[in-house]
Amino acid sequence: MTMQMPVPTSVWQPQSLEEARSLKKELDGISRFIAGGTLMQMQREQGLSFPPHLISLEGIRELADIEETVDGSIRIGALTDLETCRNHPLVKEKCPVLSEAISTIASPAVRNRGTIGGNILYGVGDAIPVLLALDARLSWFCENGIRSEWIYDYVSEQESPAASAILTDITVSSPIKGRCFFRKVGRREAFIPSVVTVAMYREMTDEQTIKEIRMVAGGGVNTPRRLKMCERELIGKELTDDVLASLSESIKEESALIGDVFASADYRRIVAANLLLAALRSDR
């Protein structure tokens, strides 16, 4: 029996988006983009081999900028490491809930390497619930130029970008008019995947009815999900005890959280409902 040796991995270091995308098309099927590399390192430790070619995006420095746009929104480069994003004055001033969420991701050492774009592409990253609640937009460098989409569409796989597309930035509208809420529940909050992660954005009218609301539930192996039916159920209503009692069951059903070795599906759904309801009660 002949033992197969692992295939050596080549690392390419393009200096522009055009060069990176061209390399990805040329090495189609045998390459992956890499930035901070924390996710790929974790996958390697779990037994997944690196592909023959890695295309590093670290040399494309414009992907690591954070700036205020002309309309006051915050544009965050996808290559921005999580710790820089967490501590950036613009993020802390205009979007403190995102800074709060990032502080719960992994350890400081991982946050210094891992990027916000990588956390999104991971699919179950703890930055996603807040970005969904804030209705953030993603921009991709594609064959025909820059393409923009709501993060909801990306997470819901309604409009998956091409394999050679590169996530360039995340834009959060500002100023944030309503109230934001984030909560992550886990056995050891910062170092393992969460058991439950929820986020919410809500605006109230002068009459104390719901004007606008976005509710998100996820955690563990669950892809964060907007609870669209629950949101529609609340629009225009006062947060009475009857409304909240009915909403509890709706959250458990629509969140559809599944269980794993850390927590059962029922436990996750109950915790998600309780956290979201507690946040809503604070508005009464």
C-alpha cells in the first residue's frame, strides 16, 4: 500500500482585486481565498486539508479601511480584523451594538487575525445577527464590477455570488434611529460557539406601537435567521401582554433552531424567545 503524501500548498499574494479574481478563475476548483486564516486553521485542525492553492487577500489594503460615507453610513472593509473593527471610533460611536457583538467573538488573539468578512463568510459568525438586525449591505467585486446586496439576501441564499467574487465591504446605515439589542449565550461566552445568539432592531411610534422591527435568532450550527413572520405580526401593535404571549410561540416556531451535543432544539428555541421578549418588554 502506497502512502499518499499531502499536496504542498502554494500561496499567491495578489496586489489588486482584479489580480485576485483572475487567479481564482485560473485556479478554479483547486484554490481558496484566505485573509486572516483563522477559520481555515480551525478547519485544518478538524481534519480538512488545505487546497493546493491559497490566494491571500492581505496585500489589498483598501479592503481594510473603515470610513464614513457621504450619507453618514459606516463602510467597513471586509479585510478589517475584528479587534480593529471593535475598537474603531466610528464603530463605537455610531454602531456600538456591533462593537459589543464583536467583543464576544473568540479570544483577543483570534480577533487580531480574524476578519469581519471571514466571520460573515463562515455563515454562523456572531457578527451576522447584528448585521442582519441593522439591515447591512454587502458589496462584492465580481466579473462585471461591484455588486451590492442586502446581507439578508446573502444569508438566505437568495442571491449567491459567483465563486470568484470577493467580498469587499459591509455598509451599515447611520444614524441608527431605533434601539438595538444583542445577546449571546454560551458555556464560556468568548471561546466556543454560542448556544444562542439573538439580535433586534426596533423603532417605536409616539403612540408606543411598533414602527419598524428586525428580529434575528441563531447560535451554534444554526445560520442566523430573520424572523420575518414575527416582525409582520408586531408592526403597528402595542406590546401588550397578550401580544407578547402570542409572539413567544411564534418565535420558537419560526426560529427553527436545531440542537447539537451542546443544547437541544427546544432549549435553544425557548432561550431565543425569552431573550427577544425581554428586550421588547424593556420598550414598554
